Amino acid sequence: MIDRVFVPPVKIQGIKTGIVRLIAANMPHGSDMVWYEPFMGSGVAGLNLAPRRAVFSDINPHVIRLYNSIKEKKITSRTVREFLEYEGARLKTGDDEHYYFIRDRFNEKHDPLDFLFLNRSCFNGMIRFNRDYRFNVPYGHKPERFSKAYVTKIVNQVKHLESVLDGSDWEFACCPFEKTVAMAGENDFIYCDPPYIGRHVDYYDSWDEMQEKKLHDALTSSGAKFMVSTWDHSRFRKNDYVDTLWKGCFKVTKEHFYHVGAKEKNRNAVTEALLMNYDPGKIAENIAPGREDKVACSEELNR
């Protein structure tokens, strides 16, 4: 069991901080297992659960560039502190003008430190790009965002990632999910957190029924054990793909509350589902009884 869930330096809508322990309780284990994560996003699942060998990928090159820069020590916890303290002070006096200056600079030069700054000062910590793949999330209107305590929090998240990377054989690649899934063998494990079909999925590219079917077909033909995070239902509607396209999978669920809506009426509880091509009950039997998941299912954990 996991005593503490470590939050990664990047915030992404739909981050799985709140269900890391649920994933851990239902994932397979093996000394030769390689963790494959074709939709890395923030990397919170793999950061907490992946074994020594892992392959993380995402179609968003900016996330991959940041994590590779930390892995290669081009960016360190020290440089992160220096950068955020400097740009944070300029944000405090320049407010929205400085935010949009950084956003324009990032869209031209794609510096990973600018990406981290935007991710932590934009509206609601969202990551969204327009059709020209330019970051377009508006300012979060918090000129004092980078307080000393908040900068230290981010720096500590980078420090933890540095320590994990030092003892691991992890690869970060910018590529489509099909390529990553095809790399996995029968002794490996694939964890997928794709954009949620039937919900607002703007992130770096679109996601539709054709993409959902491609993912299903790639996973089921891979020969590896896999787990897919998706939504099962809300009080308004249900995800019909769970009972049709993914009907052959085992399923476990947990309620998750989203705080990313601009209006309170759009912030609702959603029941999350983990879909697996193996029986998680055989794994859960080996988990010590009496341990409850104490991690709050809330995006607020990452602010």
C-alpha cells in the first residue's frame, strides 16, 4: 500500500491523484514488468507506481520536454526555484501583462520553464492548445501566485521527481499511443488515461469514437495486461462505451469530484471506472484488509 501520494510538478485537468491507491490495489506486479503509460499527462500514476523500468509517452511535446529536461538535469529543483522566484516577482508587479508576455514567449520558443510557469498561473491550472497548437489558457488573475511557500511546494515536487529518476530506468517520448502500446510484451503492464470520450476533451488534440476504438483494439491485441481510466457515469448521464466497446473488461469504480469547471454548477461528481483485461480480485486478495483510501478525490489537491 502507498502511505503517501506524491504530486508531480505539472497540473493537468483530470489528474488521477485521487485514485492512485485504487490503481495500486488493482494493478499486477512482476519483477520483469515494464510500465507503459501512453497518455502520460502529469505522470502522477507512474510517478507513484511504476517499477524501475517504464516508458511514458504523450502527444503533448511540452510535457515530455519538461520531464526529459529534469531527467537530463538541464532543469533542476534549484533552477526551478530561481526561475519562479524571478518571474513570480515580475508577475506580482506586472499582473496580466506579464502573464501574457510569458505566454507569447512560450508559444514562440517553447521553453519548458515558461510552460511550468503558465501551468501554475493560468486559469484553473488547465492545459489547452488551439488548432495551431498554441497555448491559449487565459490568466488566473492571481498576481501573488508564486509566494515563497508555493514556490517551495513546486520545488519539492521537482526534487522528488529527481530522486525517483536517479534510481529508475525511465523513458519519456513524444509519440502516439499506438506506438507505445505496440512496445509492450506479455509480461508488461499498460496504464492508459486517455481523454474521456463523450466529455470535454480539449487538451492537445481531439478524441472521438474512432480514437477510442483504436485504443481498444491496440490494447486487446497487445498481449499485455492493461488498465484504462475512464468515466462510468454522473448523475446526468452514463458512458455507454463502458458497456459496449469495453464490455469484456473487469471494472472497479470510485466517485471523483471535479473542480475544473468555470462555474460551480459545472463542478460535479463523476464515477470513475478502471477497466482491466484481467481479474483484479485476484490481486486485491493480497492487499491487507482494513486499509482505506484516504486521498481526497479532488483537483484541489494540486493547487
